[in-house]
Amino acid sequence: MKRFGWVLISLCLVWVVRGWSAGPGLTRVQDTMYRADGSVASGTLTITWPEFTTADGAAVAAGSMTVAIGARGAVDVSLAPNAGAVPAGTFYKVVTRDTAGVTASEYWVVPATKTTTLAIIRTEMMPPNVAAQAATKAYVDLVAMHKAGDESVSGVKSFAQSPGVPSPQNTADAASKGYVDATANAALTGVARTATANTFTQQQSMADVVVGGSSPTYIDVRWFGVKGDGKFISDAAMTAGSAALASAMGRFTCPTDVGRTIWVQGAGTSGATLQTTIASCTDSNHVTLAAQAVTTIAPLSVSDGAMTSGSKVLTSASAKFSAAMVGYTIYVPGAAANGGVLQTTVASFTDASHVNLTAAAANTTSNATVSFLFQAVIGTDDTAAIQSAIDTAKTRCNAGGGTWNLCPTLLFPAANYVVSGTLQYKSVPWQGMGPLKTSLLWVGATGGTMVTVPAGYAGGASWGGIKGVQLRMGTNWPKTHIEFDAAVDAGFFLEEDGFLGASGNSIELTQGFVNLHWQKLRWDSIAGYMVRFASAAPCYVASSAVIDRFTADLSPLNNPLPPTNPLGYFLIDNTPANCGQPRTKYKFSDARIENNAVPFANSGAIVALVNTTATGNNGFPVDVTIENITGQNPAWSTVGTSAPMGLYCNVPTDCNTAIVHVRDLHMTGWASAFVVQPPSADFGYGWWPKCAGNCDLSSLDMNMTSTPRITAGNTLINDYVTLQANGKVLQSRDTNHNSAATNYPEFDLDVAGKLQWYAGNSNTSDTNLYRGSAGVLKSDQQISAAGGLIGGFAAVTFSATPAFDFSKGDTQMITLTGNVTSSTLTNAAAGQRLLFIVCQDATGSRTFAWPASVKGGGVIGASSGKCSVQEFVWDGSAARAVGAVVVN
């Protein structure tokens, strides 16, 4: 079928899987056993057999059984048929112990029938492992092949060397390899080499696929010899001087794994990776390697780790430490300041109970749980074969024409592919089966790069992409998973990919980008940034970068290297070309970030800006949106850090022209609460200029454990919810107060509802506005209004005993439709001005009784339709008249 000049070649591979069976079918051996004198035998039969597979595929374990010879010499026993079994030459050995004291041995081959007799199953010759061999003439005549004459050979025959055969003449004749090669090559120069699509009924070699003038839609990496047979073990254990390797994971396969390559972390010289092969396989948990370990390695999990404040020595009575731990990161709960987690590296090994760490404990701790694991990877190194598939598939872009967007897709079926060197991406998109099914396992050097996207190829990083693949550490940690050395365009996708374990930045963009959109990515245990956006000339205008629906979890996995990220998860770095991407919009949304045990080296923001100044950015702002992100970072793991926040500016001017949108942000247990933060030590006048009036912060649920700070001027803030240890719900403050000459406005809102304003050079509020009783807003200072102050007005429904509630308004009005015999006054505040308006209805001459707390209340007018007005002031206990009744 043709589509845009492409030929879609469908290759179908049918796997036939044998279903589960209840067990092998049994053959019943029934007969009578006699002695040579004609009397019936008596005694026992001891039957033993090796492990074998029956002709119909049932696996039989090795074993033995003893049966009694029945009355009158009866033999009755059911056995699995071993005729035609694998391995060939499988026999039942039967030892007869007669009650007369005679012992004899014989060998049985049991056919696959319902019943059989002793005469049928007793073999005509001994098995080959019996030293003395003898055969009857009849047997030899039956099985021997003669030099002359036509004879048929049935069954499968194996040859140590291939037999020579003449050129075939008939349809069923055998053909030699030379004959097939010559015939196939002749065919390729003729009819098969056409622009017409060839249709295959089974998978062909890659030469068959690309020989035509069109390009296939998919190219399977297995066509190039890629094995994808990697296995990952995370609890490898070896002893120096021994070739035995143990793992409790049960992933060894006997005898399939014998001869395969294996990489064992830490077992080589000075703790390097040991690369060798598997010499023998004992069971699913034990193998023997072709080379011995130089360094002892063992999974470590102790619950009695102990350190003394000021000391670098970690002790454990469990005696499980090893020299292979040197250089790796270790976490000691309780040994950091204030009982936090001490993160450092193992500096040296003393003995199984003592190691020296790089950093000293700041707190004495004991009974600390410390874990350490060593990895091993088994499989074929697929690096060269995968690169061959990439290189060949690239030549098929638009049938080799190199036109945009017409490349086949390189298919990575579900498997683990072992990679020891950098793979070069070249125009052709990669398609895996999902990050939990298709993985590239890194066994290359620590600090290497798994994939580069180089410049100079058709499309560069303008089309294609990687989807459904996990790039992960194997026995060593790569520094980078993907490095883009070509500008990334909108046509290049990263989608549904996983990135696990990196000693540096997981993804590096070194040459800028135009309108990229990556989604559904997951990062785990990354020491650097998830993505570093580095500037490069030319500086693209009106670009955008969107990364959404991602998960970034920095929780440690399998001995992570020390975090190197001083600023956080994503870095926008304008330093290399000092131009950035002017007018560039960045959006990070619909995501979850988590950091359960790795303390940040410094500030730890979701997004960090470096050198994004107005000058460096050609005067254009960097626009950053952080939206709908949930974060988790328990406080126990972040002692001594100030992580994390929404946006961090490396120098004060980085945020001067930033446009920041932070919406729907929920954080749990972060150690600090900056939503947008520049370095406080470098900026002395408060933090108002940081967003230059361009921040939009909304729907924030921070749940921080220390002071929250909104460090932006003229900022729209709404739907902000938090829980603070210091009692502050919201702050916009310069905590340094470095300048006495300048008073920038500062405020905070505490949990009691008090809004407090501060002078820029003071830690004491000078203006307060807060909630009084229900429905009352209070201030400790005067309120100045350029216009009039408008109080509340309340119309009171007439009754003979009305209540005047002055929390509902300073002015209360009632129209008399009858006489008021008594009244009450409630909810007045000290100093409040109270104004009564009492009106007669059309009848007039109604009487009015003032509340008992009113002092100086006058007589109201009796004229119909007229109102009497009198003002009072509440002194805390009584309303005192400040004027006479006025009737109008």
C-alpha cells in the first residue's frame, strides 16, 4: 500500500506459545516377572531417572521411586514416556532386588502409549554412560546406515560439521549455503531490485526492506542484530577473590545466561565496574563468573548506624561495610544539624564496621537506618547494532532524498537494551513501547552522555523525537541522558519518556530552541537539572517552551551521586550567549515534583533564572508560567536547606524584566516559602522591583513551614492559602531592612487576620488593619480619606419593642406604624457615632421610647410624615447625645 511515495511493508511475526499443562501423560507398565527357573519373582524394583523433557514438551525433574513386585510376580507401575525425550539417550535405570538375594540392573525406554510390557521397554543396548557396551546383530542391522542403496533416515540428526551436498535437482533436495547465496544474489540484481513494493509473508533481513526505491514506515532495530536481552539486578553480592555472584531477585536463567556478558558495579579494581561473562549457572539466585571479584560488594541495610557530632566516622556493629562504597553518596538520618539527614560521600574504608565520610556529623545519632545497593546488568552490548539501525534508517528518509518529515520510525520493541557508548540521533524518530517496557540501560563510563542530537543532519532536531523510552543508569551513572547540539524545533517531540539516574543535567539544550512542547515525562534521582535551557546565537524571537504533565522525583535510588543542582529543577540559563531567547515564554504545568530524601545544595526552585537581565535579554522580558503543580518535600529531609520555591533569580537583576505567572500551586512541607525569590543579601531595598509589576500569583496552597514571601511589586495575589510556623499567612517584606533612607511599602497578614504595614527600614509595624468582632474591621491608627467616609445604613422593621443593631450600620431608621413601648441598642463599638432617624407614618402622633442605654434622647415630633433625627456617641456603656432632636 502506497502513501506519499512510501511503501508500507507489513512484517508479521507469529509466536506460538505452548499453553500450561496439567502434567505429562503416563504410560502404564504391566507384566509378570519370572526367575530363570520359571518361578515368579518377588522383591522390589528401584527406578531412577535424570531430568528430561518428554517428546510432547513436558518437563520432568530427576527422581527415583521404589515399587514392590506384587503377588505372582506382578509388575504394575506408571511412568512418563522417555522415548524421543530431550536430551537424547534418556533412560530409566531399574535395579531389581530379588528376595532370593539376587540384584540386577537394566534400562527402560518407555513409549508414549497407554500400556506397555517389560519386553517392549527393555533396551537392546546399554546407555552411552555405561562403560561396557554391547549390541546384538539385529540391533546393528536395524540402526546402521549402509554405504550403498537407498535408505530413509527419520528424526532430527545433529552434525558436528555440516555435511556436503550436491547442487539440488529436485524440489525436496537439500541445498548448500554457497548455492543459496549465489542464487539469492543473482535474484537481487534482477526482478527483486525494482521500485515495486515486495510483499513478504515473514520477517526479512534489512537488505530486503530497503532495497526498493521507497521507504518503510517502521524499521525494527532487531533487524540489525539488536538483542534487547538486558536484565537489571540491584542487589549484587560478590566476595573479593571469588567468582561467585549472588542475588535474591531470582533473575538468573539457567542455562540461558551462561556465556552472556555481565557488568557488576563496584566489583572491579578499586571499586570499578567488573565486566566479564557468566561461566556457569547454579540456580535463579546464583551464578559463577569467568572472572573473580577484586573488591567485595554486598547489599547493605543496617539499622544501627552511629555517628558522633564533629566526627566523620560512621560505625555499625552489623559489619556490612565494604571498600566498594568509597566515592558513593550515603545518607545518615539524624546526623545533620537539628537532627536532619546528613548527605555526604564515603571517603575511605577502614573495616566492615567503620567507614570515613567526607563530611562530619553535626549531631550525634545512633540506630540510624543506612542502605546501600550494588547493580549488575546482564546482556548483549547493543550500542553498535542500535547505531547501525539509526544510520541505515536515516538513509531511508524520503527514500534517501532527505526531504523534511519523511523519515521512517525506528521501532524499539519492549525490552532492555544494554548501551555502553553514546548513541547519535539522526533525523529518524524513535518509538518504544512505554518507559516501563522499553529501556536503554547505561553500562558506559560514569559521567558519559547516553544520546546526542548533533547538528549537520537533515532536520537536525526539527523533526522526529523519542517516545515511549526510558533512558536509565545501569551499573554506572551517565552525566546526561540527552544532549541537544542542534537547535530544537517544534517538530521534535519528547513524549511518554522516562529518565532515571544522572550525575548531571538530565537534558541539555545547548543551541536554543523554537516553540518546543514536551509532555508526559518522568525524572527520577537526577543530581542536576531536569532540563537546562542554555542560550545560543542566533537568539530566537517569540519562542516558547512548554513542559507539562511531568513528574520530577529527586528521591534517591540505588546510591545516587551528590546533587549538583544549586538552584532547583529547571534552569533557564542565558549565560553562554548572553542573549537568551527574547520574548520567550516558558510554561511548566500539570505536574508533580517531589524530593523525599535528597537535600538541595542551595535554593531548589521549580524554575531558576540565570543572567536573564534586561540588557542580556535585548530588553525583552522572560515570561515564566508555573501552573497546577503539586509538590512534596517532608521537612525531615530538608534541614539546613532553603528549598524550594516557585521561581529563583540567581542575581537581583535576573527578575527585573520577568513576567511571572504562578497559579494553582500546592506545596507540602517545603523548608521555605518563597514563591519568587532573589538573593536577599544582594538586594537591600525590599523585593518589590523583582517582577517589575508583572507578577500574577493565584490559587496558591503552600503549606510551608517557615516565612512565606511574595517578592514582587504591583502583584496580583488571590486565593492564597498557607499554614505558617511563624503565624504569618502572607508576607511582602525586605527581611534585611538595609536602607534607612528609603521606605518601600511592606506588609504581612497573620493568622489572626491582622494586616500590618511596615516602613522599609523597620521591623515594627506602624499601621494595622484587622478583624474585630464579627463583621467589624478595625485599625489602631487614623483612617484618612480623600473623599467622604460612607457608613452603613439599616432600616429597622417596626415593632412595639424594636432592637437597633449598630453592627449593621451607623445610621438606623424606623417608621412608626404604632407606639414603641420599649427598645434596645446592641453591638455598638466604643467611639462609634450613632444616628437615629424616627419617622411618623401618615397617621402621626405615635410615641417612641428610647433604649435604656441612650442618654439625652429628645422628644420626637408628632406630625404625620415627619422624621426626627438625633446623633449620639457610644462611650462603651451608653449612647450620649451630641445634639438635639431635629424634626424635618
